[in-house]
Amino acid sequence: MTVLMHTLHVDLGERSYPIYIGRDLFSDGALLRDHVAGRQVALVSNETVAPLYVDRVREALSEVDLVSEIVLPDGEQYKTLETLQVIFDRLLQDGHNRSTTLIAVGGGVVGDMTGFAAACYQRGVNFIQVPTTLLAQVDSSVGGKTGVNHPLGKNMIGAFHQPRCVLIDIDTLHTLPEREMAAGLAEVVKYGLICDEPFYRWLHEHMPNLLAREESALVEAIERSCMNKAQVVAEDERETGVRAILNLGHTFGHAIETAQGYGSWLHGEAVAAGMCIATRLSVALGNIPETEALALESLLQRMNLPTKPPQDMGVDQFLTLMGRDKKVSDGQLRLVLLRGIGDAIVTADTPLDEVAAVLG
């Protein structure tokens, strides 16, 4: 039975949209149809997720005239322009017009590529996010960042394109592998660190409940994460200011993903190690006590997440890859650091020798 537990809103004026959180939401055709503008839909998923959920989403769209199913290969290594072409080919072959709606059914890779395809197809069509991983539910599905990777840098080709809605069905988490569950929790921890200290302390206390996938704990964690992200995005949709705090650990993490090969480390795993580096750097600069860095590392270790970068990555490789990051502005490397738990800052004046010392 469909159970809608919470509805949040991302306040962006005419681009505002709801986030629905509940159980068995795939069966609620009204939720989806309310956000499908025309009579055409393209369901985009991957080889792993499609057999689990696409049929249920399709059944909920029985009143739509045309439903195309586009199944992509599964994995971060396929988040490329070449794979994006698969989506465009099918949309054109099936005659989708400007009133079509693309629906992303999957994790962050599917969501990012579907959103980018929607931003580009006929100069922009509607899309809906149906995230099926925890990481996508709390992070990548909200905020309108879309794109693909390039061999020289992660997410370097993309666009801001907001969805019509985000539909989070927590039932999908029951089929999520342990490793991906932990990777999603890394992004949950991030929200506590950057802007919500009470939530961060709550996570320390309730991590066993989250790892056991207890419903009440999951709903609380997802809702608090989405609320925090929605608030930041509403203040700074295109990341010209405060939205950059959402990248805590990401500059280091993206360097790890690029160096190791996309898909070798999950995004959340790289972010976990990146957050530890950023926290250690915050300690070195005198912003926070070392006890907080140790507490974060202990929390992440309980989740089976890495707290250190790969041993084969040297300081020079880190700095080279970080220099290509999207957050570099006018030749200056902007880093997200902590001024305190729940208090993140963006700085472009961190001495490189301090960064190198922490990486070394």
C-alpha cells in the first residue's frame, strides 16, 4: 500500500518542486502523472535497476500514450558522452517531442545522465527523479546538477536543470548492497558536518539503526538530509556562493575517483576519505580540535568506509587533479573546510604546503 510520509519543497520560484518520501510510491500513478506535462515519457534506468522497478513505474503511467524504456549499462565508468548518445538516439527514434518527460529510475549515475539529456534534448525538456540508492535520494537527485564525466575530471561536462519532482521510495533500500548503503550514508554524514550539528550528533547515536535499515531512522536521515540540501540550493541554485559547502570532501574525493578509475571507488567512499582529509586540514589550521577528526574517522569506520586516500596516490597527483576541479576559480583552489561541527566555510587561501602536509 502506498504510504506518503513526508513532502518537502525546493523553493526556486518558478522552478520549485516537491520531494516526496514514502513507501510503495511507485504504485501511486497520481504522484507521477501530476508532474508529467505531456503524453510522452521515457523511462531511463540501468541493467541492474530496470528489472526491479521499471515495470512498476510503467504500470503507474497507464494513461500516457508513449512510454519508451531506455536501459543503460550499470556503473560510473559508463557516465560518459558516449552513453548519453544512447538516450538521444532512442528519443529521436521513438519521436519524442518537446512535451516529453524523462524519468530517471536508478542511482546517481542514471539521474545525472537523464537530467543532462533532458537539459539538452530539443534545448530542454522536463524530467523526474526516482532515485533508488540512498546516495541519490539524499544528494544527487536534489538540486539540479546534471552531467557526465571526462577522463580528465569528474562531472566536468553538464548543466543545471531542475527536475519536476523527486520521488523517494524507501522500499528500494531493501535491495541496496551493503557497500552502496554505506556510501550513501557518507553523504548523510556530510550534511551534519556542514550545517546541522544536532543531526551530526544524532547520527553518532543512531548509526546502528541506520545500518540495520530501520524505517524510522532511514526516514529521519533522508528527510533531514533533503531539508538541509533544499535550503542551501534555494539560497544558491547555481553554486556561486554558499552552495559550495555541499562539496565538503568532494575536491579530494573527485581526485581519488579520477585517479583510481571511475567505479573503482564508489563516490561515497571517495567522499568519506575526502571529508577526513578536509577535517584533518581544518585541525591543522586550528579551526577544530583533533578529537572531532578522530570522532569522524571512528564513525566512518563503523560504516566500513575508508578514512584515508589510496596508498598509491601521491601529493603531486592529488594537487594536479584537484587543480582541474570545477571549484577552481581564477587559478585559485577553493576548499570546503570546517570552522566547527555544523559550520562549513569555503576558502581559497589555504596554504598549499598545509594541504600537501595533510595529503602526505
